[in-house]
Amino acid sequence: MNPTKRIIVNTLAQYVKAVLTILLSLYSTRLILDALDVNDYGIYSVVGGAVSMLGFIVNAMVVTTQRYISFYIGRGDTNYVKKLFSNSLLLHLLIGAAIALLLLLAEDWLMSVLKINPDRMGTARMVYVITTMMLLITIIMAPFKALFIAREKIVYIAIVEIADAFIKLSLAIWLSHINSDKLLFYALMMASIQLLNLLAYAGYSRWKFAECRFTIHRRDIDRKTMSSIFGFAGWSTYGMGSIAARNQGIAVILNHFFGTAINAAYGLAFQIYSSMAFVSSSILNAMNPQIMKAEGADEHDKMLKLASKESKYSVALMAIVSIPVMMEMSSILEVWIKREVPSYTAMISTFILVSFLIDQLTIGLHAVNQAQGNIRNYSLLMFTPKLLNLPLAYFMLLEGCSVESVMWSYLIIETLVAIARLPYLKRTAGLSISSYVHYTVWPLVPLFVASIVTSWLCIAFLHMPFRFLITVALAVSIASVTAWRFTLLPSERTFFVEMIKQKLRG
């Protein structure tokens, strides 16, 4: 399969997975919130989140391992790919064990910081230990998942994640019939599901990929390789850690000022964001390996073109779904959450989704920087500003500002960072800003207009139960047609049509 066709197949697989997992995840969350009360859900969000925020380390290691493997596959150096995987696996085992130990040592301090009902403190502590073990499992799983992405076996990832969503839905249904402590049971089952995911990735990797080995021989360990991986991972960790600290830090600040009730709203908002972010990951996982391989093969112009397409496709797929959802957010939440919707949920969700859409406008340039390996300065300049949300949020709330003001600062900083990628990559990668805007940003404008106008007309003139179903269906349909006509280039439309014809004939 040629690279372009592989990108399309992988993207479609990820997109189908995204749609299914979004629907299953959102419905599962509704059942879980119904089975647990708002305070228990808030406890899981803030306690589990305090641990899972360190999942940014996992993401950083996945990105690092995938980057190096893809780069050297592009170079055609298969022997070095084997060495890379062995050294990466060892690093993951060491880092995972160290993080788990530090988290367990920090348990007493963290529990003293969080505002949790004393009657639920014992359960909260057990949830903390369980989620720490979940993080360890996830860290160990990272190199195997990175190998799948680098080898562009995205269809298998989609299958595993769809199965994961169905299992979690079964857990959510089962939870309402449990007579014991439901919060503790839920945490234990989530850990069990994560262990199944590890077995699925590791087992198939060992069978399918020659470079995957469970045993790490002393001759495989190379200090230079480990140092290179660790250095790249360190700055990737800083970048992703800044985002995680920003996201979870705001949750802790809100908890400090308003208690666990608002954490339910914030947790639900990020559940919606995480579900929508699957759409973006369908593009990133499909195209990032090609960007890394292009740089490894010294095909610089191809790399920049792929990055431009990555940004455009990611925003288009996200906007088609998220714009009508944002405009009907309150109505959707009322149907989705059977009990009273926690205050601020719709507002926080909308701000987070808009911020994410803006970030995706230049996300392909982030992949270019990773491919080139010049990560230190980029990480400092692009991710440090995101941390400013924390002191801003704290002092704004201390001075009596509203939660909405905090979210405005979140949106403004995210916008500035997204724009800043353009001049930075112009200097480091020779990016033409005018060409990028012409081929990536402007083609998205008709899509935005079509989706917003369609959604607004439905809201203004239709007054009926479950109106959001019509709004979303119409907006998605019209935006999809608009994207096909105005967002895609003629050559892109022709390629899609020819590929579909070929599949039908075959």
C-alpha cells in the first residue's frame, strides 16, 4: 500500500473508531454519573486526575519512541530500530517504577491538599493507589503502542480502542447493580481494563514485529541511544507536562474555591473534550509517521506539505462535529445527564473545545518540529505560556472574578501559542507563512461559516424536543459537503474519488 493510501485508510479507521468511542464514552459517562453521585464522581475526577495527569509522561514517551522509530525507518536502518525499541522499553520500565514509587510516597501530602469529605477519605486513598497502578501499566504499554503508530498499523489500534469502549460501557451498565462501594469497584475495573489493553498491544507486537522483544539483553543497551531518547523525551515531557499541569491544576484551583461539585462539571467538560480529541488523533496518528519518515529521508518539502494537510484535515474533521455540538451544548447535556447538570459544564466545555480547535490550526507544525528534533527551544517557548493559566486562574478567583473569566484567559493563551508556531517554524524550518495560511487556514473558513449558520438557523427556528439531533445532523451534512467542495483541493478530491472507485472495482 502506497503512503497516501495508507494515510487515508488509517485516518478512516481512526475516524470510525473516534465516532464509536465518542458515542460509547459519552453514554458510559452518563451511566457512571448516574450510578455514582456527583461528589463521588468529583472525587474520582480530582483524585484520579491528580495521578492520571502524569499520563503526559506516557504521551511524551510514545511520541519520542514513535519519532525515533519512524525517523530511522525512513533512513532504512532496521538494525538500529531494534536497538531503539529495546532501549525504549528499558527506559519505560525504569521511569514507570520511579514514578509509581514517588506517587505512593506523596499520597499523604496530596490527600491533605484536596478537599474531600472525611467519610470518603478511605475510599479516596484506595482510588489513588489503584490509579497509580493504572499509570504504571500505561507507561509500560507506551513503547508497544508507539511501535504500532510508527509501523502505521493504526487499524489494530482502532480495534483495541473500540473494544476498550465497549468493555467500559459494560462496566458502566454493571455499576448500577453493584451493592458494594461503587467508586472503589469502578476504579478496580478500570485498572483491569487497562491491563487487558497492555496484553493486547504487547502480545500482538511480539508476534508481528521483529524488533519487539520482551527480554532486554545487556548487549542491546546503548548509553548514547538511551541518552538521545531520554533527552528528547525530557523536553516532550516538559511540553505535555505543562498542558497536564495546566488542565489538572485548574481543577485543583477550582476545587480549592468551590469544592468537589465544580470538579464534576470540569470533569464532564474534559470528558467531552477527550471524546472530541479522538477525532484529531485519527489524523495525527495517521500522518505523523509519514512526516517523521519524510524528514528521515531528507524530503523536506514533502514534510511541510504533509504538515499543512495534517492541520487542515484535523481542524475540518473536528469542526464538522464539534461546532453544532458546542451550539447545542446545553440541550445535549440535559438529555445526556439524567440528573441535574452540574453548573458551568456547558460553558467550560465550549471554551475548551474552541481552544482545541484553534490549537489544531497549526498542530502540523508541532509535528515538523518533532521530526527535526530541535525540541528544547520550541518546548520552552510554546508550552511555558500555558502554565501561566495557573497563577492567573488563582489570582483571578482570589480577586472575585468569575469562572468564565478563567476560561477566557485559557482561550487567549491557547490562541497566542497557536499563532506563535508560524514565525517560529518560518525561522527553523523555512515555512512560508503566506502559503500555509492560503492552503491551510482559508479553505476552512467556508466550513466554519456553513456549520455555524446551519446550527444557528436550527436553534432560532426549531422549537421541539430533541432538536439537537436535527441540528447536529443538518450541520454535519452541510459542513461535510462544504468541506468537500471548498476545503479540499481538486487534486485531493480526485484522489479520494479514484481510490473509492478502485475499492469498489476490487
